Amino acid sequence: MSPVEPPVTSPTDLAAAYAALADPVSAAGRARPIAGGTDLMVALTGELGAPPATVVDLWRLDSLRGITLDGDVLVLGALTTYTDIRRSTTCGEHLPALVQAAMTIGAAQIQNRGTLGGNIANASPAGDTLPVLLAADASFILGSVRGEREVPAEAFWTGYRQTALAPDELVLRIRIPLRSGREMRFRKVGTRRAQSISKVVLGLAWRDHGEMPDTTGPPGAWRDVRLALGSVAATPIRARATEAVLEGRFPTPETADLAATTLADELHPIDDVRSTAEYRRLVAARIVHRLIREAGGW
Amino acid sequence: MTTRTESLHALVVAPGTIAPGRVRPAPPRRREGPAKLTGTALYTDDIVVPGAWYGATLRSADPHATFIALDLDPAFDWSRVCVVTAADIPGENVVSSIKSDQPILVPIGGTIRHHAEPLALLAAPDRSTLREARGRVTARTVALPGVFDPLESDHTFASYTIGAGDDIEAAMARAEIVLEGEYRVGHQEQLYIENNAMIAVPTEGGGVTVTGSLQCPYYLHAALKRGLGLDDAAARVIQAETGGGFGGKEEFPSVIGLHAALLARKAQKPVRMIYDRHEDISATTKRHPAIVRHRTGVTADGRLVAQDIEIIMDGGAYCTLTPVVLSRGALHAGGPYRCPDVRIRARATRTNTPPNGAFRGFGAPQTEFAAEVHLDRLAERLGLSPLDIRRRNLYHPGDITPTGQVLRDSVAAEEVLERAAEASEFVRLRARTADARRRRAGSGSLPGSALRTDRERRASGIGLALAWHGAGFTGSGEIKLASVASIELTADGRVRVLTAATEMGQGTNTIFPQLVGEALGIPDDAIDLAPPDTAEVPDSGPTVASRTAMVVGGLLIKAARRLRGTVEAATGGSFAETAADYARQHGPTRIDQKFEPYPDSTTFDDELYRGDAYPAFGWAACVVQVDVDLDTGEVQVNEVVAADDVGHVIHPVLAEGQVEGGTLQAIGYATIEEIKLRDGRYLNDRLATYIIPTALDAPRISTILVEAPFHAAPHGAKGIGELPMDVGAPAVVAAIADATGVWITDLPASPERILAALTGRPDVAGPRPGESEPALPPAR
Amino acid sequence: MTTYHLTVNGAPAEVDVPGMRRLLDVLREDLALTGTKEGCGEGECGACTVLLDGAPVDACLVPVCQADRGDIRTVEGLAAPASSPGAPAALDPLQAAFLVTGGAQCGICTPGMLMAGRAYLDAGGGPDHDAIREAIAGNLCRCTGYTKIVEAIALVAGAHP
């Protein structure tokens, strides 16, 4: 069906954006912010749920752009596009897994418009950057007329396409603590090699004991393990049971077996149009097995 | 990262049948290319029609139901819009096709047979009114139980038996080894990038002119005449620039064209019916899903003794072209191999899913996939290489097909096979992949658990396939069709080609002037093309079945020769030099050339399925190299060598384009293109969920064009469009098997199916094509 | 309705339309530039690719309010205008290369493919086929198998090292 054309305002500063979102119409929960538009524009036909009644265009909020280092924290503005991330030497140096994730999203056209904040707020379980953000202990700065607050990524996605955002609240910035000795791996199994939506997407992070000046013990053991996955549940999730069995262990064949088995037990994906539940469960476990195998060099 | 080095020109191989040293002039540029490249070519939705209304189709939501009533919200001002129901149809409520089973709109009290079935039509002067009106119409229905499994259907659209009948058991008993297998393929969407689109304009006296995206103007012309009760002149069809067809705009345009015309007639306004992608995928025809069962007897040294083949195709809710699709599928089901005793039993049944129809290959890709994979499995069982088992069985001149057709000339099975194998270094590479597979199996690193990875993550494989494809219409189709193509020498001395053969990207506009120019001895750019408009051009048959270059092109050459003879006899000079003078003296001259049966052909018996099924066959071989990710089952197709015999290459660039495009469609069919169904509804009904290959998924494709001319055609050309579609999928599956050691029997050979086979966990694969999806899980 | 100021193919254009109207519809319906095609309306096929401030975007996913003051290039802006009425347009080298290699068949993906290819070349992209394939991975083609499109872009990239 042809798209609807709801009223839109294009504020140029945050205060105006907050005000537009706090408008009574927005209080009804129906005004929707648009960033790069790669999700919202598709909703205008009304075939995938009710189209927005009014729209607040965030594209002119230049204060939400930019990739910077704030001490040991990597800070990305919510309007940072995937192309920005791909081109950022700062991201490439400090969080290459995020660059890898950005590269797998859509193709040039989508990467030029789609934003990190949009990926977060859209809350698709298949959002490809989201496991990276979870595995990296990211937190999100949210803003509204009431001021700013910080919500950790792991508390942000509360249900299928549900978030901790109030109806009048925006994602402003993404803060990612940079930890010494952290290794991170990203893998996406998608439907094809570009313009692809994930069947399983995951980020695995750990700190090598030997690289950590503040701890003692044998080098090579994994600490602060984070395993985050997308497309295997209603939200992006952390696999905490698997993280627990990996914590403090060495990347040996036994560890890999244990982690894969634990993960397969821990996940409860579903069949859908893109894949089967069992494929997702099996592939997630096999990828983790592979990543541990590669880390262990066996 | 490796750099691809793709050569700019395919190798054109001239076998001994072509005079050596023949000079090929540089091919002309695509005639409508500049318009397409500058954005000035007008596709249907680009055409501005002042005052046109917007049309929409109200569809069923039930796969099977009785249509009780159409409720119009009394709160809405219905005078603002036009509503068409079955009661408004002036002619027969039938979409004209092989059978008369498909209504244009389901009448009140009638039976709804699929979920996208058209119930009523709406048109409005603007889109927002149309949207509002759509929200105020409700169809009241009473649901009926649906049939979704073609094996459970009690309604058969068509059935055929070819060959040995009951003698097959005796023949099978003579075999030293018998192998059985069942192969399944699902729906495939044509996925032309331009959606179906039509604009209907009412004309004085109750007529209608429909301009649209279509392959076959005269199919829609016939449908309009019957559905609207119009005569030849009152119904007029014009093809706009058409953004791809692949069979998807063969018979379906009759549906959308009738709908647009009915709205235009009632509203007395021009009406635009432009599908969006979701509607196009949900409601239009697909490639038929099929279940193919083989039981094959061979000698110990790999010679075919008996083939017993059973085919069941899912026709969907209405017959459309299903009998012909099934027929072509059955006629090709044994593959391009001689076998003394063959029995092929084929049937197509009705299900409560949208009707299936024409798609490049037309039944043959389904059955040849099964035939090729089955032959490979036989070879594996016998310890023969895929190349050797084909060498031992492929057709040579003089061999006899299951219908009793003697293959006299233009038989290039061996040539395409050997060329493809040689160019791809099949033997050397397969030895290498076989070594790697043995090494992996013997390395002691076998996982032992489905959750455990192997030491090596990637496996490479190489596979090949061989196919034949009957050129042009099946059996006596061309004789019954009696196509006409015309050439006109206009009063001002120009030459004009008049055919209903359409351009949809394949190159009709470019090759016709080439063929005619060569026959008349004038340059191709001195030749004009009449617009594809039923008011101007004769019925030269549909643009389907790879028949355009062979059949219509052949008619044009004959017409051109006649015209040349007439002019040169009168003037005594060459056509090039004297045609203008001749035209000045004699006025316009038009030659109508009607199809005549090819000499030396045996009539095909449509009842017994005996005789010459096709005037000739094209031959194709394909070698595919893949990498399989053993962790995930993901397949990357890296290299393809395609060798296709097209009889005579008219335009190498366009011919290669056909091979490359068809090959990628086949690779998509083999690997990622899938439609899952639940209660007869397509789940993959958007471009976000129906996945086709991107440039990154596409392999490097090297094309070898082989020429084994079809001597009964004046230029020797056979079809090309469909050939590459038949070989890609089995070659991919063979390459996956070479890489992994597992045979995937269902298409697509998805990562799910591959990993299921690799780990011995069938639940990973999900349902097979034709199997019903489990109940809907909770939404997420 | 709001007035938006665009530069389209080098010429200023003002449109008075709803801000959420898709740039695709503004181009095709308000500015009658129908060279840009719609294939899916959801950013999957790339047929509507145009350059917005030099970057390829899907015009179906950009509301015109976000293109305000933007510099837009469409397929109509690739060829130099004809020197005299009736004379053929001077094709962009990429258009000419498509004609030579056979990169256009049905032509419906062609405008978007040309714009994606043009952006790649303008960014200094070379004749490496893998890089070209990545640059056009957001543009679906069903006719060509992509081979001749990749060749066309490589031909132009190779001619200007």
C-alpha cells in the first residue's frame, strides 16, 4: 500500500526535540522519532503495524554526531551512521568488533543512513550492533525534558521491541568502557552476504588474565567473559550460564565443549521465516566452540 | 582478498559444424540501451496519464472459504470511489487460460481458493481516498478446510505417462544396481525488479486500452475480449518498457490487466494498477514446487538400464499453465541420457495456495535437478566420477528419447560437457577436493558431537551438471499457434519489423533488426521496430519458451528473404540500393510470414506422448565451485563455468547476458531462495524475507557459447533463455556434496539443510518443501 | 506542507510537500524525474538509489525533510544535456561502459546501479572486482548475474587510475 505522510517537525536543538516529543500527541505514545529512517520509513505503509501518527525528525541534531574518547570511554553520538563507524579510526583501534558489525549491515545505502542510536532504539532482536554493545558493557545516555540518565545496555531491552525509553525520551550517546586486555570477537550468520538479516549474531568478549595488571593467577585464563547474542530470543541477550562456565577457564577443548553444551541448553530460539530454532541453537554453540578453538590455537 | 579477473568476452566456440574463419561483425549496442541508461525509458509506472485514478485489489484473507458478502461501511461516501465486484463483469468471469477455472473476481456465494484471491476492486482519484476506502470494506466469509500438501489433494489438473508402462519392472529386473531417491523443490519467485503494473484507459464505444508490463500482448488481448466481451479492435494492449519477466509476466498480466480494465470501464476514468512488492510476491505466480521420485537401474559399469520417474507438482489453486509446465517437466525428467526403458508418470494437483505458473525453465529445472542429483548419487554408489557416468550415458546423434524422438542433428551434450569440464579443470580440481575430504575424514578430528567444530572450518567442492532443454513450444504447439511475423517496406523506403515478441531485457529489440538487416543486406540501424501494440502488430505468439530468437526470428528472416526477392526481382538491383525506389513506385509492401512446420519432423501425439516433443534441444553444462562453512552450513559459490549450446549465436554479449543471468537465478534457487508457507500463506512475502543473490553472493561466471545449429531454422538458432536455469542447481548441490560428503535432496540447499545433514540432526532443517509448517509459535 | 529547497542535478528545485514524503515520490511525482525507480519501498533492492550530498542512499527511505538543502543527483543528471535539440545526450563514461559491456538488460535496476557505481568511482574506487561488488551490493539485479555490471564499472575505474 502507498505510504502515509504523517506530520513531521525537524528540530535543530535538543530542547526543541524534547519539547516536540513531550507534546500531548506524543504523550499518547504515537509520535515517533526518526533518525536515518531505515526502519521507520518502511513502517509508513502500515503493513507492518500501525504507521506513526506524527514524527519528530532528529537528523538535524548535530550534537548527536561524532565519535570521541572520553578518558577510557569510547563515546558515540546516537546519530553516528554505520558508515561513520566504518570510517572511524578510533573505532577501528578501540572496538574493531563494532566496525565489523557495521560492515555487515545492509549495504552502502543503508550504512549511509542507518544509525547506531536507531539500531538501539528500534530494538530488533536481530540488530547487528547490539550484541557488540552488550558484550562491551556499553551504556546509553537517554535524554528528555526531565534531563539525562544512563542505562546499561543489559537493562535497556525489556521485551520484544520494548525498551527502557519513555515515550518522550531519546537515545543521545553510547558509552563504551575500554578495558585493558579485552578481546572481542564478532560473528554474524545472515541470510546472504549483503543486505542480510542475521539468523544468529553474537559478540564474545573476554580479558586475558595475563594482560591484566590488577589480577594474579596463570596467564591465559579468561576473565570478565561476556557472550551476547541476537536473533535467538525476543531481545538481544547475554548468555549468562555460558559466561559463567567460561569465567576463569583456559580456552581448551574441554572448555569449548562445555561452553557449547551450556549455550545450547541456555538458548531457546524460535522457528521463523529466516531460519529454524534448532539451526540457531546449534550454530550459536558451534560458533562459540570455534571462537574458543581459535583463541586456544588448537 | 583475492582479485577477480573476469574477461570481458566469453569464448565463442565454433565447432566443426560452423565454417571456420567466419567473421563476426561487432555486435550492435542494445537498441533501447541509451533510453534505459539515461532514465528516459518509460516503464508503466513512469507514464503520466492525466486524470488517472488509482486502483487496488481487495483480496481474501482465507486460503479456502465461501464468499458470503462484501460489506461496505455505510458511514463512508462510496460515490467518491469506484467499486467493482464480479457482478460488474460484462463478459465471462474467467481469466482466459488453458482451463476456465479461475474467476476474475470471486462472486458472492463463490469459493475462495487461496489467501490472495481477488474479491473486489477499488479505484479512487487519489491514494489517500483509496487507502481510506480500503479500510471501509470487509469481506464476510465462511472458512473451509484447506489442502496445502499436493500429495493430499484430490483434484488433479493434469497427468501424463511417458514410456514403458508396466514393462518397467521387467526392465528394472535386468539392472545390476537399482537406486531410489526422492527430491523436493519449493516455490521460486521470478523477482523481476519491476513489479506488475497496468494502466487501463477507457475508449469510446465501451472499449479499453491497457498499457502495461507484460511479455505476451495477445494473451492479455484474449483475456480482455473474453472477460469484457470486447471484439478485436475494442480491446487493445500495449506493452510498456518492461522491467524483467522471466515468465512472471507471461500469464499473470491477464489478471491485473483485467482488473485495471474493469475499473476503468466502470469508472470511465483511466486507472493505474501498480502492485507494490509485497502484493506482487503475495499474489502472483511462482515456480511450481515439485516432488520427484527416481528409481533407476544401471549396469555395474554405469550404463542406464531403466528409469522409473514419478513427478508431483503443486499447481496451486487454479490451473493457469500447469498442464504445459508439467508436460515440459515430464519430457525432460530423465535428463539428457539414453536409457532403453523409461517410465515417467507425472501429475499436478490443486492446493489452496496462490496459483503457480510460468518461470524460466517451465518445469524442467525441477525435474532436471532431481535427475542430475540422482545420477551423481548413482555415480558415487558405483565409484564412477560424475564426468564418466555422464560420458557413458549422454545423448549422441541418432539416440532416441523416451517419447521416441530420434535426435538427428544439433545434439551437443558431449560438446558442452567436455568444454565445461576442460575450461573449469574439473578433473584436476575434483581430485584435489576429494583428497581434502579424505584428509578431513581421516584426521581424527571428526567432531563426534553436533555442538563441536572440526579443525578445518571451510571445505571446497566442485560439481557439474548437464541438461537439455527443448527449444520452443512443446509438441504441436507452434503448429496450433500459427504465429505471424511481418516486415514492411514503408512508402518512404524504411523497413519496419512488426511482431508481438516483446523486449523485457533479453534483447528482442536488438537481435530482430540484426537478423532482418543481414537477410536484406542493409545495416541493422536502418530497420525500425513497430511498437508492441495489438493495434499494430500481428500475433507472433507469446514471448516465452526461448522461442523468440528461434521461431519469431526465423519467421522474420523468411519474411525478409521474401521481401528482398520481390524487390530485387522487380528492380534488378540490390535491395539496399533499390528498395527506396521500389517503395516510391509501388507504395508500402508488407510481408506476413506464418509459421510452417519444420521439415523432417515427426508429429507429436498429445494423447500418447509419442513423437517429436521439440523441434530441437539446446544443451547446457555447468561446473560450479563452492566453499562450505562447516560450522554453519553457509555456501559461497565462487566460480561457475557455463557451456551452453544455442545453435547459433546472434549477439554474443546478449547471449552471455542470458547465460550469466540465468545461472545466477539457478544459484539463488539452489542456495537461498525459499518460500515457507503456513496455512497456504507465503511467509516470505517481502523483499526483506524473500532473498535473492546480491553482487557479493554472485560467483564469477565464465560463459562458453557452443554452436550446434538447428538446420531447420534459417539462422540455425535455438533458444537460450531457459537453458542455464536447468543446470545451476544440481551443479551447486553436487559441489556441496563434493565438499562435505552429504547429498542435499531438497532445494534450496540451505545452511539449515546442510547443517542438518552434516550433524545428523533432521530437526535443524525444518519442514521439507510441500510439508505444512507447524502451528504458529507465539509472536515475538 | 512545508517548502523544501533541494538542488537536483545541479539545478535548484523548491517543493511544497509534506515533510515525510519520500524523496523517491518527490523526485518521481513532484519533479517528474521518473528515471529513479521503485522496486520494493523498503531499502532492499536499491532501484531508487540516488546520491544525496554525494553518498548513495535509497530514496524510498529518505523523507524529504531530511534532504532539505541537500544536493541530489539522479540518473537524469549523469549524461550531459544534448548540445542541440534532437541530438543524443553525451553519456557519462559509466553509462557508455554499460552499453559496451551489456550491463543493462531490462533496465529497471540500471538507474540505481549507475548511481551506486558513480558514487564508487567518485570516491576513487579502482577496478578491483570484489570492491566493486561490495559497492553495488545494495542494488539487486535479476537479469545480468552482475557480471557485466561489474565489468562496466571496472572498465571506467581502470580507465582513470
